[in-house]
Amino acid sequence: MMNDTRRETVMICHSLRYRAKHTILDTMKNALTIDLEEYFQVHALSDIVPVNSWDSFSCEAPDNTKKILDVLDESGVSATFFCLGWNAQRNPKLIESIHDRGHEVACHGHMHQLISTQDPKVFREDVSRAKKTLEDSTGEEVIGYRAPTYSITNKTLWAFDILEELGFRYDSSIFPIYHDNYGIPDAPRFPYRIPGRSLAEFPISTMKLGAFNFPVAGGGYFRLFPYLLTRSALKHLEKSGNPFIFYIHPWEVNSRTPRVEGISALSRFRTYVGLAAAYGKFCNLLKDFEFTTARDVLRELGFLDPEDLSTVRPGA
């Protein structure tokens, strides 16, 4: 918990950065998001890297995240960092640095577990714990959530009720594609209000080709596809008049990310393809598109109130 003097200083600095970086332009701004997790926490490794072994691995997220923060500073871009509570507990200074450098800190849960493996009580405890940890690090209310491995599906829609009860204002967990681990293929492709709730949804961006939606905005798809193909698809989304949301993980900008043995050939391909070129592609992306936080894009679209831009946590 930061003291009153530090919190006031941080809020003033954050406000000045916001005014400098977020002057509304005529060009469309898209949402840039970073899923802050360690390389050994990805779902593809969950069968061979159990949670109780995480402490035996060296943490590489701080150095990888600093690499991202530095290039964002150089580009004058603010982003949303969906952070794991587990990582925040071990590296609280990292979360403070993200916040102090003008970025949005949002929630990615505490232990990076699929929602489908949790019941509502366990899910609530996990997310509540992460939210508090992140808010203690920043002194600011956390209003955004993204499920680990996009695991809000048709079978786990009950999670929205809990997210609302915990005070979240938006979610970015719905991936409108067919996939063996996640996805709601017939979900809306652009930001919308979840029916019957106040919660806004910013679904992961896809490009529609015929009857199918194709992922074009981050992660393994970004590493796999040639950059010109990604750029073309994202430009097409912009021309439609809709902002897209892009995502990347800190371990993806490090070509030397440790390889973990024992996973299937498919998981190995999904996890490690294209790591050598990913950072260069990411730098090109920052040059080719206008970005800001998911929170700011949703506010500009009318899904969030102006006070949701920078909210000191009640009681902090």
C-alpha cells in the first residue's frame, strides 16, 4: 500500500502523462494489451509444469516487460497490462513501474487457471485476491479483466456475474473463433454491452472470411503470420470503422525464452513458433498503428464513464 504522499505524486504524474499521450486525435486509436505472465505459466505447459513448481523457475517477466515498457515510451504509447496476481506478489515494483509509466493495470486472475477448472467460489477467491494485490501496488481501482487462456466460454458465462459483483467494468476474454481450448465463435466481433449486465466486452479481434472468423491480432497468430499479412488484416479492420484490440505476452518479445521439454508437438509449435522475429514485428506494429489502453478505447466508444479513466481505489 503506497502512502498518501506517494499516491498523490503518482496520480499527478499519471494525469500529466495521460494528457500528453491521450489527446484525442482524428485518427482511430486501437487497444494495445499485454498479458503479463511468465513463460512457464502458459496453458500449454500446465500438464508438465504444475503450480506448486512455479517457485523453482527463474522469473523472466520483469526484464521482458521492461523491454516492452521502454519501446512503448519511445513510441509514446500507453497500453493495458493484464497482470497475474501471482506475479504481482513476487514483483510488486514491476506493477508499480507499469502504472507509474502511464499504463493501465488490469487483472488476469491470480494463478492463471482455466475458469472451466474452477467453481464460482474458487473463481471469486482467485480474482478477488488478484484484484486486491494489483490495487495495493498501484493505489488505483482495477476495472478491467481478461480470463487466462480466454476461458470465458458458453460453459462459464456465470463468471460475468462475479466480475460485476467484484467491481469490474469491462471484460476482454471472449475470442469469437473455433478453438480446442477456448472461443465463442458466434459472439459479436466488436465491443458491446453484455446483455442484461452493465459490463462491457472488448472481444479479441478477428477478421471475417466467409462464414468463419480468423484470429489476426496477437499471440501465436502474430508470431506465425508474416507481418505484412497481419498489417493488411488490421488495416482492413480499421477501414470498417471499428477499433481492434491487440495482445502480446512479455515472453514473446524474447527470442531466448527458455524451451520447456515434454510438451506435444502441437503445443511446442503454438508456443515457440516465430519468437525470433516477434519483437521486430511488434516495433513495426507500433509504427503502423495508433494505440492506447483498452479502457480509453471503451470510454471513447461510450461503454465506460469518464471517471473510469483513472480511479483511485476507494479506501486507498
